[in-house]
Amino acid sequence: MHHVLIIHEVESYPAWKIIFDQAAEMRKQAGEISYQLLRYDSDANNIVHFSQWSSLENARRFFESAELIEIRQKAGVKAPNFIYLHEIEQQIL
């Protein structure tokens, strides 16, 4: 499995979430399979987006596209940090 971990601050979570939801079909077509959203315990505007992708190449192409850079700016995203990950093991305890 291929995963992407994105950590970023947003100006306003409710405003960001509207734009995030509007991009769901775009993310799916680009290769996103599933996602989780988390927030910092002490700050609702610090968001963690953890997602599973069909390939890391698809994820990079999507996240680095000019269209998505523009969408992030519109959504009020501040300095996103992208971490591209290969799963090596998963267990349920």
C-alpha cells in the first residue's frame, strides 16, 4: 500500500473542509483510495490528512499539480508538509 501524510495549518477548518469535500471526486480520479482527517488536540486549524493511494506517483502528480496548488491557496492552507510512505506492515492487536 501507498500512503501520504499531509500536515498543514489552515486559516479556518470549516472553510477548508468545504473545499476539501468539493475535491473528493478529483482526488478519487487521481488515485486516492481512502483517507482519514485528524486535528491537533490543542488547535482545530492544524490538520493531518492521512490517505491511501493507488501509487505514490499518482499522489505526487496530484499534490504537485498547478490546479491543486491553486485550490490549496483558495482553501487557506499554510505551508503543507507532504510525506510519501510505503507500508511495510499492518497488524491489529
